[in-house]
Amino acid sequence: MEKFVRLDGLVAPLDRANVDTDAIIPKQFLKSIKRSGFGPNLFDEWRYLDVGEPGQDVSQRPLNPDFVLNQERYRGAQILLTRKNFGCGSSREHAPWALLDFGFRAVIAESFADIFFNNCFKNGILPIVLSAGEIDRLFWLVEATPGCRLIVDLERQRVIRTDGETLPFVVDAFRRECLLNGWDDIGLTLRHADLIRAFEDRRRSEQPWLFA
Amino acid sequence: MPQTLYEKLWQDHVVHQEADGTALIYIDRHLVHEVTSPQAFEGLKLAGRKPWRVSSIVATADHNTPTDHWDRGIEDPVSRLQVETLDANIREVGALAYFPFRDPRQGIVHVVGPESGATLPGMTVVCGDSHTSTHGAFACMAHGIGTSEVEHVLATQCLLQKRSKTMLVRVEGVLGKGVTAKDVALAIIGRIGTAGGTGYAIEFGGSVLRALSMEGRMTICNMAIEAGARLGLVAVDEVTIDYLRGRPLAPKGHLWEQAVAAWRQLHSDADASFDRVVDISGDEIRPQVTWGTSPEMVVPVDSCVPDPSSEPDPVKREGMERALRYMGLRARQPIREIRLDKIFIGSCTNSRIEDLRAAAAVVQGRKVADGIRLALVVPGSGLVKRQAEDEGLDRVFRAAGFEWREPGCSMCLAMNADRLQPGERCASTSNRNFEGRQGTGGRTHLVSPEMAAAAAIAGHFCDVDEWQ
């Protein structure tokens, strides 16, 4: 996993609540057995005017000019600003894979769905929760400022606006460490292999029907 | 100190805890399907790791598999590769049980797990599928995980977790005629919202829950994720134990006795306290129909599509307006006037034998309305299908003009050929009415099996309560 320490990136606003993982990456693209290549189909049904299928040459597809990510001013955005309950629905990790492949490294929202939130941390994407008021003000700022950038400082746990205002956020200490260092958490867990084995042995003797 | 069911289950699975409360949780049962596992098996292999405990794995192919012409195999080459990849991975790694495509016991992973007895009370159950919450009906700590976590469980038999807050949703009273577990689930989501359960483990209780069968309890726990909760729970009682007795993978003989004694402890203590309690009157729940593109956009069948102009919150109002545009509906339109193009009875929410019986009872001796282009019944598993056929339900559906299909996820998420065309409107017993969920541009209304069956016959929504 790529480290996440500090990001200075362009912000794209997606002004909707309850953006679900079906919208982030529609099901027809879940047939892939790879982890990469989902970026061209991120938000496929909103981004293109035709029906997307795996294996298409996306450069030939008609773009929806009204969709925010198709607008020139947001080209190259690395921070997605959105509303509450982002990533609800399916557990598909293809959703963060698609965001990452498109170029997003951070998502700022009022709240996130649990499984999506978890999946972000496994892929070097930082999901940041800010209050509804802070989110509202960021939407105004981004709208009013072409080329609006934000600095996301994970070490100090703050989002810094170009006008200098800082917005503190909270991340679990363990997840923060993993992101800052780009740690593979399977490797971390396996350091406790002896504890797992001991737990398992005790469980097997106490509740043998679970191991039949 | 008195504990909630969730706290008991949590405590029983903590292997190790970090200073910030992040815990290593032991996983008893790992359910695997073809869509979210290939990258996990590949990752495991690339890292040179072996699965920790193969006998925890139960696998089946369900999302991509076709529901007709099984003799032709899987015609879509991309889907076929994914299913063959699962075959190859399980062949190489092994599993406690594997129900591959066309196996008589193949089916939707959340139907197959409980019916085979692979899901047992007190377990942690995970699967790379958000509807894993279904298994909480058996007092399991059961939730969906992403592919990285699938790999983590394969490699370590554990997951890194933070403890959730606890919520009790208490549904007291008696359900009216034509009101089902699905309506209870939708009414709960309508009340607390799709983010209402975020960060919580929801325990469902009250006299309504106690009176439900395991099938009904599974329907409600299945939809816990649609309320934002990663997991739903129902305490163990005689209904749970009766359901499990004799299941192929359930314990036998003295182990059964020992297990049952332990399972009887799996309930919240009488004076346990929850972080939040929601009380719902079961008597007041009417058959529900979703009108929008989120499961919280739901109303009783005898009411009208809401009017966005009466919504004070601007973000919500815009969401409602967008939903109405997408759904092709107008504000204040009576729900009963909404006409359907397709009907789907199936999915991990509502494809079990009890669901099919209830739908068949509505359909019996009647014909699907002329305007309906396709009415599908997709049993949740091969065993459900066989039992339904033994009871003659397939003949009831076929005689009415329904198609009787092979088991799988089918038009719940439309990864196979079963889908809506742009603009088509469907009464569906599935769990998500998101934009494009059942096919690009498709319009989904979530309902119970009875309501879907009645809509198929009438051609529009109608109140099963008044069904003669």
C-alpha cells in the first residue's frame, strides 16, 4: 500500500448525499479478476451518456458534460468532496480501487458507510469526516474558487484551506499509523500468530462444534 | 455487569487489543463467492501465504451465474472466467464445503450458509458481501468485508475491528394481514434512515421478532446493512434451535447438546443497556413500497409519493427531486397507480421457501397482467428450488405466467443476463433500489414477496391486505 502523509491536491465537489458503491462502480465492471483498471469506469452511469460495458474503449464514449468530473476545472482532482453516507451499499472494494485508479487519494464527507470506510484505509485512501457546516463551507469555497486546492495533513490530522483556515479531523491511531507508514496489515497481524494459535486452541477445546 | 448480545459475541472473539481499541477478532466462518475473492486469493499467493484454516471456508458461485439454460454453461466469457477462477482457487486451497455452479446445493451464499448448517449461533461470520448481515438472525456477529479483508481472513483467520455502538430496535405488537418481515425491515429503514445504523450493531427484538420464523428474521437482518449498520442480531430461542436441528453441517449427538446449552446464553441480559433504543409499533406497520433510489425512500402502499417541496432540508430535497426524475414519478402520485413492467421475486432478502410459499399463495389460480413483460421467480438455492417443486409451487407460478428459474443472485444486482432495460419499472423483493442497480436506467421498487406477486397479477401496486 502507498503511504499517505500529506497531500496538496485539487478538489472536485460531488454534491450528493448517499452516493452508493453501485454508483461509484457499476456491477458489470465487477467481473474483472484484477485490482486495477477501474478508473475509466468510476461513476460510469453519471459520467457517460451511453451504457458502459467492460472492455470498451472509453475514449470513444460520449461524456455527460453536466457531470462534475467531466468539467475541465476539476481535471486531475485528487480530493473528492461530498455529502453524508458516502459509499453506502455493497462491500465491493472495487469502489475504492476505482477512486484510487482515477487519482483520488482523499475523500471528504460528513459521514461514510462502514465497509467502504474500512476499504479506503486498506488502499491508501484517506476518508475524512468533517461536520455538516464545514462541508457546506468547503462546497462554497470550491464553487467560488477555480483551481481550489486543499492540503490534507495526516500527521497533524488537519485539512488546510488556501486561506489558511485549518479544519482538524480525527483518525483512529492504528489506522493512521498504517497509512503513514504504508503498512500491510496482514503482516502486522501475523506478528500475533502465536496469540491467534493459542486463542484457536482454547476455542477448539471449549466449543468443539465450531471446528467439526 | 449485564451485557448486550453484541458485547457477549465481541468479548468471545477478541484475540488481542491495541491501545486505541482496535481489536484482532477471530473469524469462525468465512463464506466465499466468485466476485470478491479472486484478488484475495491472488494476493495471498503473491505474498507466498497459505490459508490459515481451510475448514472455515464455505464457498459457492452465485452473483454471475445464469438462471436459465444451465446446459449451455456460462455464456458470458468474463463471468465464466470469474466463476472458473473460484473453482480453481477452491480446488487448490480446499474448503469445508463448496457448492459450485450447477451443484444441486448451489445458491445465494446467504441462503446456502444457513440451510446447510454452516452458520451457527455464536459464530463470527464474514463474507465479501455486504448482505452477510443476514446471518445475524442466528445470533452471529456477521458482516460484509472488502476483498483486502477477505485476504486478511484467509491469511490470519482474524480481522482488525473497532467495537460498534449498540442499538436495540424493538418491534412490539402483532403484524397485520399481509404485513411481512420485509415490511418491518423497510419500515425500520424508513424510520431511522440509511445512515441511521452507521457505527452501530443493531439487535432486533420485541414480540414481532420472536413471532417470526428464521426466514423472516434473516430478511430483517439482511436489510440491517441498508440501515447503515454493518450487522444485525436476533437472540437465540427455540425457533433458532428448531431450524438448525438436523442441518448437514450442524453438530450432532452429544456435541449438539453441548452446543445448544451454549447457544441458549446468546441473548442480551435483561438489564443490559444499549447506546440507542428505537421502539416501533408492529401493529401500525403497513405493506411498504419504496418510491425512490434509496431504501429509506419508502411509504405505505396506501399512501402517495412524497412531495419534495415540503422537505425543509435542501440537500434532502434535491435528493428527492433527483430520485423522482430518475424514477419517472411525480409528487403526490398514489402508490397504487404505479404500473410495473417487470417483477422479480428472489435475492438473499426474499428467496427462501417461506417467501416462495407466500408469493405462490397470492398468485394461485390467477394470471400475470398483460402489461407485465417478465415476471421472474428465482429460488435462493438448489435446495429451496427442489423443495418448492416438491410442494408444487413451480406449477402455480408457471401457470400464472411467471418464469421459474435456477438459483442465484440474478436481477437483484443484474450481473448476469437478468436485468432491467433503461426506463423499465420493477417490483422487486430484493434489497437495493439504487440508480442502475437492476440494470442501467432501471427503476426499482422494493416490496415483500406477497406485494410483488400481487403487483404481477394487478399490473400495478395494490394492497395485499385487501387481496381476496
